[in-house]
Amino acid sequence: MDKKTEEFYIRLKEELYATSDWPSVYLYKFIVPTDTQKIVIVENAFDNMGAVITTHQSKNGKFTSVSVNVMMASPEAVVEKYQELASVEGIISL
């Protein structure tokens, strides 16, 4: 992980601790190329966590937004999930 990415995750954890009580419901938003396999990877990352997952395809069909509303134990757990999914080719985290 490069230094810029590492600094981003440190800031994110600090902001999450400052703005929420944990455990807390967290809303992940991802944009992935419309590829069933990539969407399934994102969905499976939250399997058995009680997550509410919604998807919406872009107007031209090239991309799909994946929103995941899920109870997370801590800011560290939130960041770990982002890091886990960073390996999905073409994924953008919002």
C-alpha cells in the first residue's frame, strides 16, 4: 500500500471514531464495471453479516453502483473491508 493510501485510511479511521459510536451501521458505496463476477465478489465480502445490498446500473450499462448498509464493529473493521475489496479490478470506493 502506498503512503497516500495509508494516510487516507488513517484519516478515515480518525473521522469515523469522531463521528460515530461503535459498533455502528456503515454505508459502503462502490462503483464497479458491470461484470457479474465483480459484483458477486463485492456482495460475497458482506455475506453472513446481515448486510442490505442494493445495486443500480448506470444509464449506459458500463458500471454498476453497489451500496452496502451493514453493522460494523469498529472503524478498523470498516477499513479492513475497503482494503479487502481494493483488489477488485476497476472498483471505485466512494
